[in-house]
Amino acid sequence: MALKNEGFLTDEQREVLKIAVQSAEGLSSSPKSPSSMLNDHNFKAPTAGVRVPTGGNAIRHMRRSHSGKLVRVKKDGAGGKGTWGKLLDTDTDTHIDKNDPNYDSGEEPYELVGATVSSPVDDYKKAVVSIIEEYFSTGDVDQAASDLRDLHSDEYHHYFVKKLVSMAMDRHDKEKEMSTVLLSALYADVINSAHINKGFLMLLESADDLTLDIVDTVDVLALFIARAVVDDILPPAFLKRAREKLSETSKGFQVIQTAEKSYLSAPHHAELVERRWGGSTHITVEEVKKKIVDLLREYTENGDTTEACRCIRELGVSFFHHEVVKRAIILAMEVPASELLILRLLKEAAEEGLISSSQMAKGFLRLAEALDDLSLDIPSAKPTFQSLVPRAISEGWLEPSFLKSTAADTLDVDVDVDVDVDDKKLRRYKEEAVAIIHEYFLSDDIPELIRSLGDLAAPEYNPIFLKKLITLAMDRKNREKEMTSVLLSALHTELFSTEDIVNGFIMLLKDAEDTALDILDASNELAFFLARAVIDDTLVPLNLVEIGGRLPPGGSGSETIHMARTLISARHAGERLLRCWGGGSGWAVEDAKDKITKLLEEYESGGHIGEACQCIRDLAMPFFSHEVVKKALIMDMEKKNSKNSRILSLLQECFSEGLITTNQMTKGFSRVRDALEDLALDIPDAGEKFLSYTELARARGWLLPAFPYPSLATPIAAS
């Protein structure tokens, strides 16, 4: 086939091309001529991204569109080999079959994918939304600060201020309070005053738009600004500057006015603003109680009932208003001159619906239950209370049904305890019991307490004493809790029966929900007292089952029993529970045993009896003194000649000083008696020696009268 110099076309092909071009010119408005098109193909360098065929000239699979742009010819089989394909079908989409043996991926039509170009500000705004959402979930201020620093966009932090406040405005008080806490934490560390100023100004400027989604925008945003001023992160001068930049008809202008008049100009505005959303994201019951006492004392000084009611409302603890009632009446008892003011406040709060009738009744009821204890410090407590109740009922802010409930609930006697005595005797017993307990917490004198209880001669009230003891201890420090557990162990051996202790715990657990109103962690504390009683052999695990069976199912008392059983079943429960209140020195049980052994050995080798007693005292583990008795007796048994025993002289001295109580002495002898069979394997005459120890201890009054003789020693004694 002959080739011409103009290209690789035959005469026949050139004729076909001429006819095709002439036909195309009738459809195209392109000014290009066929020759110029060929010249373009022959001399124009390929553009980047366009694949150049390896065989032949690029013209073979290139053509121009109607617009004059170069495009690749689509090989879909039309026209046969060596043709231009569907040359005239320039406006028709063709289908490329990927299964075609001649498929070439380079012939796929190019697609222009649109990409949104984002600015750094947009990226920052998206990032801070995630940071704020995570902070609302976790409350982790440090993490939020770290995440904000990692953005490395300090110039945009005013957007963070705006976004944080605007997101919090549409949420609960908890998130609002969290937002103010976060801003204060970030100020001067991550965010500067310029960011705060600009962020709040942007919020004021967009207040009209915010109102469309948040109805109370004006009030909420005004409070945010007032809180920022109170927290010293926004200067008061900001309000004046912002007012000058805002239109008088705008919502932002109203926000400034509200912040100035309703919040920053009110009496005690700082305290009011800080407590508007709860005061703190981690506020405790003790803090709420302190706030209640402070506002009541402030009220008695200024007599502003409206302000006091507003402060009560701003506490945001409607479920805890019974504490307001209780504390208010106690204040009236302590300061008789304030009684009229207190009654006026309670009446006003009831009429406004600020304190509900149920909360009012609960406050009076809790006070009625505490009258016995209050009377010890305020002699006029009972007559004052008895005069207040009928007055409150006659004025309509206390339900008359309160009188019926009081008669049954203030007796403080559990239905499972078979006691039926007159009310005067019970009240006198409770007063004296509280005085004895307070004296014990001061002196740590168990024998004196036992003597005082014996003088009361009211064993039927033992469960009530136990309830009072633990209730008073739960509201004190670990020292008193440890003393209480030690005392329970002593009382169990010397005065209280197991049934007394079981009934006392039942009374405690039935009132656990009311106790929790005053003692935040009452359920956990009771669980530890129960578990500790089992470890100290005051109760046995089966007693917990009995107690649980006498409690309402599904209540907090049942949960406490379950918690106590879990504590007991844990690994190393004995050691942990012996130290749950600190355990005196806080030593592990094994460490304490080693120290006891060493001090006894040192005493035996020629030490001074006074020094030995001091070492026992320094152990600071009176609840573990039975171990001293046990190890001392076993050490004396191991000696071949136990006449004129120094060990027995030490026990006598400890007993005489009250260092080892009758309870601990009896428990120590019991431990040795229970181990006699094992001891006899190494000490053949263990039974005979223990019998002599028992007779000596009985003669000297170390043991309880009910302590039995050891069974292994009985045949020896008979012989």
C-alpha cells in the first residue's frame, strides 16, 4: 500500500476523510481547517496526564470536538480496523465495555470531581464542637484545655467562647455551670481577655438569631455575662462598650440591661449568680447544707424574705428543701429572737409553692426524730417545737396529718424488738445513751462505758443503743468509726446478745434512706459496719441472711446487705476490713502478729513489764488484743517450767490497767481453747496447762462467768 508524504493515509482513506470533514463543517462552527487540525496534531506536545500511544502517530486516536478541543477517539468497534470510528457521533455518549478484549482504561471519559475548599476558620469551628461535646460528657477540664491547645489556632479562640456559650444555652443547668467553670479555668492560660470580650460581643450581636431557637435567650445570656463579670474574666466596663455598639432595639441591648439591673445590681449578687446553676458541678450534700445555713443566718440579719426565697430557689435542690425547714427551725431554737422571722420565711416559702407540703412535713418530721439529741444542746428544743407545730398547722403551711405520723414515728422502736415501755423511760434512756456515747468518743474507755450501760439497767433497749452508736459514728471521722467497731465487739461478749445486734442493724437498715439524707454515704458505711462485725465474730455470715430476710425486698437495706456480703467474700477480706477505718496503725494482720510475738519474746528475755504494756498500747489495735492473749498463753505453754510465769504477770497487769478488756481476754482464751487439739500434737500437756490458765483467769476475774472449761482438760481435772 503506497503512502503519501502528508501522512499514513491511502488515497481511498484520504477521500473518505475529505467527505467526512466537509460534512462536519456544516455542523461545526469551528474556524479550524482540516490542515490546521493535522498540523496541530503533528507538532503540539502532549499535555500532562494524557497517555501517548506507543505505536504510530498520536493523530490515530485523536480528534477535535465541536469546540475545537482535542479529544481521544473512542474505539467501540464502529467502522472496522483502520477507521476513525463513529466520527460524526460527536454529541452521543458511547458505552465502553470493560469486558471487551480491546478495552483500554485510558479511553474512559474524564470526570471533574468538585472539592469543597474549606477555610481554617471552618475547620476550627468543627473541631471545637467536638471538644465541647466531649467536655459536656466527661467534665474533664484539663482534657478540654489540652485539645484546644493542640489546635494551634489561638487567633480563633473567640469563636470557641461563642460556640461554648451558645451550645450551653440550649442545654440544662449542669452544662451551663460546666461552661462557666471551663471559661474560668481556660482564662489567662489558654484564652485571653480579648478572646472573652470578642466572643461575648459576637453573642450579643447574634442574640436576635439565637432567640429564634432559644426562647429565654435574653435572660440566659445576661446571666452568662453577669457570671463572667463575677468570675473576673470579663471587666464591668465591657457592658458599657458593648451597649455603644448595639442597637437599642436589638435583643443584645436587652441582654446588657438585664445583666446590669437583674443580676449585677441585686444585693448579694455575686452569691446569687454563682448559685444560679448549682454553684458547682461537683457540689456535695455538705456544701448544700453549709449554703443553707449561711443563707438562713444572712436572712436573720437583714430580714429580706424575698431575697431569702430567691436564694433558696437558686440552690436548685427542690428535693432537699426539707433540710431548709429543719435548719430554719433549729436556728429558731438556738436564737429565740429569730423565731418570728423564721416562721415568716417558712410561711412565705409555702405560700409561693417554693417549699412543697411534702418537703415541709418531711422537714418537721426529721426534726421531731432528732429532738432527743437536740435537747442535749438546746434545753428548750422540745417546748419550742411543740409550740411551733400547732401554729404552723393553724396558719395552713403544715398539713394536719403531720400530728398522726409523728406519734408513730418518733418512738424509734423497731417492731421486731419486743419492748413495750412508756415513752418517758425511752426518751430518758436515749438521752443518757447519747451522753455515754459522746463520753466514750472522748475517753476511749470501754470498761467505763460498759459500767455506765449496766447502771442504766435497760437491756431491752440494747438495739436502740446500737442504732444510736452507729448513727453518731457515721457522721464522724474514721477514728470514731474504728472505736465503734471495737466497742461492738466488746459489747457482744459482755452485754449484748447476737439478737440485740441483729435487731439493732435491722433498725438501722430500715431507716437507711432517711439516714442518707444527713449522711451522704450511709449505705456504704453501714455495709462496712456489717462486714466488720462478721470479721470480728460479732455476727456470723448466716446473720446477714437473717437480717436480709427481715427487710423489704428491693430496698436500700437489701442492697447494703448484698454489699456487705461482697466485701466479706473478697480476697484478703479479713485484713482489709480490719483496716477499713484505719485499723489503728494501719498495719496488716500478719505484721501486727509479728510485732506481738517480738514484744512478748523481748519481755520474756528480761524486759520490763511497764515497757511491754507500753508496746501493746503503741500497737493502737485494741480490737486485736485477743491475739496478745492467745500468743502469750501459747508461748507460756511451750515452756517446760511455767511456775512464776512472767507472761501471766503481764496479762494481769494489762487487765488491771484496762489495756486488755474482759471481752478481749475471753476471746483470746477462746481462740486457744479452739486450737487445743492442734497444740497437743506439739505440746503434750497443752490441755492440762490450759485448764490451769482458765482456773487462774476465773479466780482473777479475767473471763466472763459463762466461759466453759476446755473439753480436753476435763478428764485431766477429774483424775
